[in-house]
Amino acid sequence: MTTSTLTKPAAADAGTTGPHAARIHHVSKSFGRPGARQQVLDDISIDVAPGEFVCLLGASGCGKSTLLNLVAGLDEPSDGTIETPGGRPALMFQEHALFPWLTAGRNIELALRLRGVPRAERRPEAERLLELVRLKGAYGKRVHELSGGMRQRVAMARALAQDSQLLLMDEPFAALDAITRDVLHDELTRIWQETNLSVLFVTHNVREAVRLAERVVLLSSRPGRVAREWQVDIPQPRRIEDAAVADLSIEITEQLRGEIRRHGQH
Amino acid sequence: MASTETTTPSAAGTPGDDPAGPPDGASTGGASTGASTDRGGAAAPEAAGGPAAGREPRPAGGDLAGLEAGLDALDATVVARQPWLRTTLSKLFPPVIAIVIVLALWQLAYHFQVKPHYLLPSPLDVFRSLQQKWFEGTLLGFVWTSVSRGALGFVASVVLGTVLGLIVARIKPVRAAIGPILSGLQSLPSVAWVPAAIIWFGLSDATIYAVVLLGAVPSIANGLVSGVDQISPLYLRAGRTIGATGLAGVRHVLLPAALPGYLAGLKQGWAFSWRSLMAAELIVSAPDLGTGLGQMLEQGRELQDMSWVLSAILLILIVGIGIELLIFAPIERRVLRSRGLLVKN
């Protein structure tokens, strides 16, 4: 087989030291008032190595978006620590979240400006980033003039404009049609390989996770815990139709379904 | 294990594209992947020809750029531009017809003496009355007096309303305290302020401006508040992730995002200023105050000259509509269109 799966106990990562792009260390998160607290995340430890592509996979209620918000610094963990040594991570959403009052190019330039890039350098840098996502002519286009796939690519360019070493992606392709999503998978893999980016990618699509990631982390639901991890050794470029991708997807899906079934047994 | 897969041509280094971008060894599974990527970038035909001997080819993966260009082209919407003259004509036609019909009905009512002629003059009588004032050289002066008062009052209202709106929108206790009062004030007819203002300021310009401000400031502030409230939380979240926090967040995200609601508030604010101004001018008239359209209307009533009264009403209407059409409508259209919020039918 082309894949070798490797199961690690959840806590094994926590003990390791050394360089990392993100270190999620025994993180728990609860919402609500004391007395009626709901635990969303329970003792999660995940390390993302520099340049690593990690997919977080889980059913509804596993708290994957909550976890991304914590890593992005938009919220504070109830317990545990999160380190992102490369500075504030870039974040991409399911919605493009581009500002409709700015052109595609200006959206990117705003991120550059807020990062402190001098005025004279912004335009060329924005053009370069647009070229990286293969939208050379889109600089002056308004957001509503772009297709869904193009918007997500501009959003990717804006995220890259933050020059962060860590890119967080919250189901960024979930709202796209299958053809466009497939192309953007290729595109993301290419950009990830060309840059030295670490990616933490949240999805509920098993195939997507196996197509993209070097490591897939399965979260259980309510509360979210690390259930299992797989190292994906299928060489890139992969295709979502690859037999090796399918085989591993079946294995992960079985495990995922097992996690889901546990919730029906009350 | 992985060796069989790595020999397939690579999608990562696209032919024709920047060949100087091989992936970092650290980011991929093994060195062999990097080598095949390099080859794909440098000499595409060779790379495509080599593995084709034994393995199934992957045609689509090799030309991602072309594939993407195709997708983008398919998704692009083509907007056909209508000729300028025809759009203008087709827009002008319906209101012109409506005006003609109203004038015709008016003329008919005059002709059949629904009311005596001194109570219901003909459209022509009103036109002659306007013409007479024009030749006397007083008409433009009346219009200018009112418009300049309206403009000055409006500008002051914009400044006050914007500051007030921002404070109410952003500071929770302030909002809880005066938010409901502010929106309640909008339903108070501003003419109700006139007696109070006369007692405070006498028959002076201050009275007129006080009434204008009390009428327009709440609606401008309310427009801004609702504009801020309607901002999608997604924009605020996206703004924070790219570092737009504090004042930068207000400037780069909050204000531009609130602009459509703010503009609607400004438009309503103008309508309220103009209405309040006319209410004030009707009541507050003194020889040294200067004669505006409201005072002109009141003089017509004192003289029982119905043509005069109707021509003043007409002028007030025309100025109000004119400023809305010439100033606010184009700005609003531009803002909405640039955001894709204006649906063309």
C-alpha cells in the first residue's frame, strides 16, 4: 500500500518539544454561566510543525471552529495554552469575508497596510499575491464581480498578505461547487508547497482531509477531544479520486462513524 | 511503499509558470516528490512523456493554470451596457407621463369649475404667478435664502448626527440611555419645536436653525446606528484577523461597512431638514430675517392669492426633489452599485 497509518495516543504530542508553528497544549474551552456550563473542547493537544499541513476532522459539535478561533486569538481558552510563535495567524473562513467596498486588490492592500507595509510597496506586493493565486487581472475587480472560487482565492491572497507562518482555514471550500473545490485543492497544495506555510485546516469532509493533509486529526464530539491521528504518506500531488486516498478515507470514515454512533447510545 | 506514486507527473510545478518555485523539501513527503516537481517545471514534455510508458497519465493535473482560467471564464458574468441615451429616456418617460396626467386633471377641474377660480386657479395661472415673481427678480432670492439655510442646517446636522450616532452605536450604556429617545424623536413632528424655539431664541435665524437641527440630527444619528447594526459580524471578525482593531477598525471596517445605512440616514436627514425649515419659515417671519420659500408661502396666504400659494408649494417640492435627485440619488447609486447591492432589472 502507499499509505502507512500511524496511530498515536492523543497526549503523546504534548510532551514533545522543539520548533512548532502552533502548539495547542492541554486546551479546554467551556461556554455559558457557572452552573450551566457546556464544555466544547476537552484537553486538546496538537502541535503543528513548521511547514506542516494538518487537517482537523470531526462531526458537528466537535468544536473545530471554536478551536480555530482560539488559535486565531479571537477567543481565550478556559484552560491550557496556545502558542503561535510566528505571530498572529492568518484565518480563512467558509465565506470569503472580503470587504465589498474595496476592490480585490485593495482588500489585499488593506491587510498589507495593517501589517505596516509602506505605501509604495503595497501595490506590487498585492499584484504578486494575486499572481500567486492566479488572478493576475483581478486587481481592480469588485468582490461581487468575482465567482465563488475566485473570491476564495482572493481571500487566500489576503490571508497570505498577513505574512503569517500559520494559515488557519475554517472549511474554506465547503460552499463551493465540486469542480471548483477540486481545482482549489490542487491550488492550495501548490501554494502550500511554494511557500513555507504551516496550515491548520478544519473540515468535515474526510476525503478533503486525506487529499490535502500530511496529518489528519480526528476529533470526537461533545466535548471535542482528539480521538485519533493519521499520518498521510500518500505523495503529493494527490487526487481526490486516488485509490490510496479512498482507502484511507474509508478507514477514517469508519472511525468517525464509530464516534458519531456513541452519541446515539443513550 | 511510496515509490510507485512519485513518478507520476506533477501538478505542483506547472509548465510555463514560474519554474523557480520547487517545494521546500520539508513540506512534502520525500525528496523524490521534489525532484519530479522540478522536472515538471523545467521540461514539461519530457516529464509527460516519461511516465506515460508505464503509468496512466493525469492530464488535468498538469495544466492547473489553464483549467483555472477556464473555470474563471465560465463563471464570469457578462454585463451588457445599455446605451446612455436610451436608459435616460426610458427613465424619464414614466414620470413625465404622470406629471402630464396630473396637469390634465387639474386643468379639467379648473375648466369645469369644481371650485371657484379664485380657490382653484389653473396651472397656467400658477405659471404666470411664478413668471411674474421671476421678472420682479425676487424668486431666485427666495429660493436661495431657503436653500442656503437648509444646506447650512443640514451640514451642521451631519456633523452633530454623525458624532452622536457613533457614540450611541458603539457605547452600550449610552445606547441604553438615549437610543430609544433618539428613535422616538423621529416621530415627533419638528414643527412642534417651533413655539419652544421662538420662546428661547425669539424671531431669529437661531430659531430656524434650532428647528432644523432638532428635526435632522436624530434621523442622521439613527441612520448611522442602524448602518452599524446591520454590519455583518463576519466583516468585523475578518477585520480583526487582519489586524483592524481599535481606531483602525472603525476607520477601515466599521465606517465603510456602515456606509449604505449611513447614506440612507443622510438622505432622510436632508428630507427632515427641509421639512423642518419650511415649518420654521412659515411661522417665524420678521422683516429683517430674509424671505425664504416658507415666508413666501405665508405671504401668499395673507394675500389670499391662491396662485401665489400654489407656486410656493410647487417650488418647495421642486427644490426638495431636485436636491434628492441631483445629490443623494447618484451618491447612493454609486455606493450600492460598487458593492453589488444594486440589482438591475
